[in-house]
Amino acid sequence: MSMHAVEKAFWTLGKDPEAIEQFKADPDGFLRQFLLTDSERKMIMENDLKSLADQGVNTLLTLMVWPMLNGPEGMPFDYLTHMNGGEPPAMMAAFEQPQG
């Protein structure tokens, strides 16, 4: 896995609002500029940030790109649940998830 390429792609999305629009319009075209493996490209396209984090991608970057890829609704609850394998983390029991 080329963590550097994945992290560079995520950093580019975070620093350049036009990059987000490029990604949304043509995800494959946007990702072609980075030296990603087919597996990495698939994980990004499928928003499988947990698998990328499990491979060593910085979780601060996955946290940063989550709302860019999925929208801000449900942040941070949906992100935390995704990163916890689909189960809400125990710490979330103290919070009521917002409706909407």
C-alpha cells in the first residue's frame, strides 16, 4: 500500500475546494493523478476509510475527508460508527444521536 499517495490525495481534497468538485464530477479522473493501487482507489471510491486507516492511513486525514465525501450530516457519529466497524463506540452511549 502506498500510504503516501492516499494521504496526498486526501490532503489535496482538504486544501483545495476545487479538488472536491473535481473528485465529485470525475472520481476516477481525479484519483488518476496519484500513484494509487487498484485496491486503494476502490477503498477511496467506496468511502471505506476504516480499511484505509487499518492499512496505516492517518486517521486525522480520514476524519478530515469524511464530510467531504459523505456530507457533514451525522458528523461525528456516522464517522465514528464507520471507523468502529459499523457499531457505535461505547463512548457514544452518553450522547443522543441527532435526528435528521
